[in-house]
Amino acid sequence: MTYVGKQVLIFGGTGLLGRHLAEGLSARGATVIVASRRPPPDPGIARWVRCDITNAEQVVEAYRQARPQQVVQLAAALQMACEAHPELVVGTNLAGTDAVLRNAAKLDVEHVFLASSLAIYGGLQGELDESLAPNASAGLYGGAKWLEERLGARYAALHGFRFTALRYCAVFGQGEAASAGMAQVRKRIESTRLGAPVTITEARGDEKAQLTYVTDAVDATLALMSARDLRHAEYNIAGPRENYLSLRDYHAQIASLFPRTADVTFTGRARSGGLPRMDRLTQDTGFVPSVSVIDGLRRMYAAELHTA
């Protein structure tokens, strides 16, 4: 699929995933419009429309200015923020996604892509494929993501556009994590490379997840966005199987690169995720993730490693 002449609207496009996705789409010839509360760091990549997805008028205005063929909904409060402030689940995540979908239904949008999460599987262990139903252990954030997926599928069936949910797993890369979640925890662990110890109150350290370097997440997304025929409505997106690491493992990989790395003290408790299967993604697009955690860290901190 060529993106020349295509308009793509990204809600929440200033975060880690959104910035890289905007760059990838722009490089392929798309006109990218980012709808977010703050402008993107590189204004040459995308046009910016000020938008808070909890503001219905601003969502309408974003659509009016963009007139997109494809829409990507990334804007959301993350897991720990939702648990600490449950009003965000309805007021931001559900209401925001509903506004994005309702306006897509009124226009000639061809395809809406929702940033979902492996959190919908909750505490399920073992192999996780997309056919598994969520359960009570998914929590507020994961349960809301599942409901957003169902909303998207229903709006699409009623109004004739296509809808795809992208279930991302533990995306990491260079840049800030704007909302409270495990991404912020990993950022604090990364900061120990500078020689100052940190205390992590949200986890005990042995919680595992299959980490996904941001370029793998973006390349998988672009492969799905450009595919002519997607056979499914939900796709897991994760890094290589070797990236199934605990937080302590993550810290050890950082320490292997930076001799000054300080200690991490874990005083909290979280839970491990299962192992996401990506048969659907590979079969429908041919995409296979390739970036290991250590290679991702080398890319993130190449300048520091070069001067060390």
C-alpha cells in the first residue's frame, strides 16, 4: 500500500510509540496529523492539532482538519494511573475512544487502529493467543481496553469502516513515559546507569514481560496498516521470545553496558505477563520482530556508550 496522498490522523501521537509511528508514516509519503495536548517534538514530521480526547469539540475539530483515511488511537491513561485514579478509566480511556470511533463513523474513514494492550489477558500465564477471553485479573485498565476493542468492532460493523486492535506488549525505547505504568518503572531502572540508586515501590523485581523495542512495535504497526487483507480484528505485538525478561534481568542488561550502574531496590508487588503468540501477525503480514533488549538499549544510549 502506498501512503502518498493519504491522510493519517494519530490521537496521542507525541508519546514514545506515536512519535516513531508518525516518522515512519511520513517517510512512506503519508500526510500525518497528530492530535494531542502538546505539540510533537519534531514539527517537520507531522502537522499538529491541539486536542484532548476528553473534549468532544476538539475531537471533532481534529477530524475536520485532517479528513483522514486512517486513524490511530493511542491516547490513554496507562495501567498504574488507572488503578490510582479510576475515574480516568471512564473519563479518559473509554470516553476518549468512544469519541474517536463516533466521529470516524460520521466521516469516510477507511480504517481505525486502536492501541490496545496485553493487559487484557490479566494474570493468565503460558501462551497467550488472541482468542483468549479476558478475565477479572485484567484489572481496570485491561478490562477497559477489552471494552474499547468491543466498541470499535461494533461501531465498525454498524458504520462500515474497518477496525483493528493492536495489543502491544511492554514497549520500550528512548524518550519519556508520560503516564504512570510499567514503562515509567523501566525508565527509573534505566536511570541507574548514571550512578544513582533507585527504589521501585510498584514491583518486586521478578515480574516478567516480553519487551518490545519501539522500532519493532512501529514496524509491526506499519505492516498491519499497509496490509491489503487483514483476516482478524485483534493482533498481539511483542518483541522476540528472548525478550521475556524480569525487571531484575532488565537492570542486569543495563549494568552490562554501563559500569557505573547503581543498585535497584524493589519494595512493591506486581505480576508477570504470559508469552504472547504472534502467529496472526506473521501469517497476515510476514512481520517477525528482531530487536533484542540489549540491542535496543545500545540504540537508545548509543551517544553515551560512544563517549564512555
